[in-house]
Amino acid sequence: MAALVAGCDGEPSSRIVDGCAAPDDTLPFVFTSAKRQLFGFIDAPATDPPYPAVLLLHDAGRTDITRGSGDFAELRAALRDAGIASVVWDAAGSGCSGGRYRGIADLYVRADDVLAAVAALSAREDIDAGRLGAWAMGEGAWVAPMAAARGDSLDFLILVGGPTGDPIERITHFARENLKREGYPNDEAESLAKRLGEALTMMRDQAPFREYRAAIESMSDYPLLPSMSEIGGDVYASERRYDELRESAVLHVEPGVFLAALEIPVLAIWGEHDERVDRQRAEAVYREAFALAANDDATVKFVENADHALCDTRAPSARAAEPGSCPLAPGYLSTVTSWLERHGFTGSGERQSRAQAAARIDPQAR
């Protein structure tokens, strides 16, 4: 089925996107970034416009939002009930979006995509350009602060399962934990993770491909990463992928650098059982960055019985579900919507000043 594409002013344009229709009761949203056309939709609340809006930024991986893969249906419903529009789009080169999917190599480009989406949304009459923020998970939690630090176009951030350090640290942590789950002794898992980190540092520091491959091959008999993990394609990279990752400079990206530049309200959340992030270290990194920014409107939260994607770890189907479609942990959505309400980012009410919003926040929740 073909769909009319909404232009920046909210009116349908004449362009048809073949086979890509926004889900029922949503508005198609198409914008251009880095010469690629990205396809998504706006899930608007049943209140009078203009609405506050939240951009939903995916973790790593391809998406297909028109078919329910990565559409964040449960999160969108909670935001809609709170009078907030949610905006989601397919990653470049996947689903209905153009371009080529490059995974983590596109961290900087994804930040450009966020700013392009904000510009397109700000031009619409049905969106409140003064109450635009982003919710971001995993890899998206690198991207959102990168975009927000480059200007004043985003008014708030909600970061879920945010990384503690550069991609090398994230990959080695994931490998270490996976090896432990596979039954390897702690000291062996630690040693292998260290060797993996040293190999990835060679990639970051522009070592020749053959030297990197030699370092990685010595660990190829170990299940460093789950078989379905996208990270495996980066660790056991082809020469083309190796050059792509080196040239993108993404292995240098440190979240604390961008977090320390933020002066907007931030809610950072991790699941109690996050298998991809060391949540205790994450808390320390984020609190240190917020202190450097003198950002007294930054809140850190942990959700019980929740994994990296805030899926309910007690639900039998949680492990099989993909992020964005899993049963979410109790209390998570209410934490998000109550935080947004305290800051004046729900419903159609007037936006609060930052000082007013900060005055209403429970200091014990920080």
C-alpha cells in the first residue's frame, strides 16, 4: 500500500513512498538527512495541537517500524495517554528508509538525523517546537546527547541503558558478561575481554587490518559474543568494514564529553539487570558529567526486574522479545511520564521554565 508523505508543514506532499504506509491512527513523517530520505511516523495524542513531542531513538540494529519491528508500541501508548506525540523512524538502509545501514559507524550521522528531524518537526503547526525532546536507548543514548550538545533544539532527554564509555568499553563489557553466562571462569573471561579490548584499540589507533585480524583470530574459538549479536560483524570485521569503522572515528566517542555539555533536563534510566552496561559504573560516569555541567536538573533512576531494554525480566517472553516490542517492567512507564509531567512536557499546557520545573522535583529522586 502506498502512503502520502507529510511535508514539513504538516500537509501531504505529492511524493508517494511505495509499500510504506504509516500505521493506522498515525501520521507519516518523512525527512531528509545526509542526502537520505528517512521514513517514520508521528503518533499524536487525542488532545488539541500543538503537542509536545518525543523523538524515539533506537538502539543498534535494523528496524522495520511499519511492520512492528522497533515501533515502541507500549511506550508510544503511554506517551499518547499523557498528551505527548511520539516520533519514530526507520534506521537508514532498513525498513522504509533510504541510504545504507552502517550500524555503529553512523553514530555521528545519526546525530545529524536527530537535528534534521527536529528541524522538520519544528516547522509543523501541530508540534510544539518549545517542548521537543528525545527518548533514546543503548546506542541511541550516545546519539541523543551528541545532538543535544550541538545546540538548543532539544529541550529534554530520557536516556535508557546509556553506555559508560567508548564503544570499545561497551563491547568488552558485553563480551565479558557473555563469556561468564557461557560458563567460563571469571579470570578467563576477564583475560579474554582484555585481549579483545587491546585488539579493538589497535583498530581505533589505525593499525593495519592484517595485524588486527591476527589479534582477533587468536580468540576466534571463544564465544565472545552471542551468535545473533550485530557487534560480531564489527569485531570480526571484513577489511571494508574495518576501514569504515576506523574512518568513522566512532571508537573515540565518550558519552561523558557530551553529557557534560548539557544544561537541559535529563532522566537517565537503567534496568536492574542490564546485561550490556555496568550500571554502577554508568551511574558514576553520568553523575560526574552532570556535576561538571552544573546540571542540577539531571535524574538517575534504576528500574527493578528490568533488563537493558527495560523489558520485564520476570516475563517468560522477555528474552525472546526484541527491544521496543517486549513486555516492559512495571513502574518504568510511569517513571517516564511522571518525570515529563513534573517538567511541563505533557498535555497541552504552557511550558514551565526550567527554574519552575526544577523547584518541583523531589531532590531525593536524583
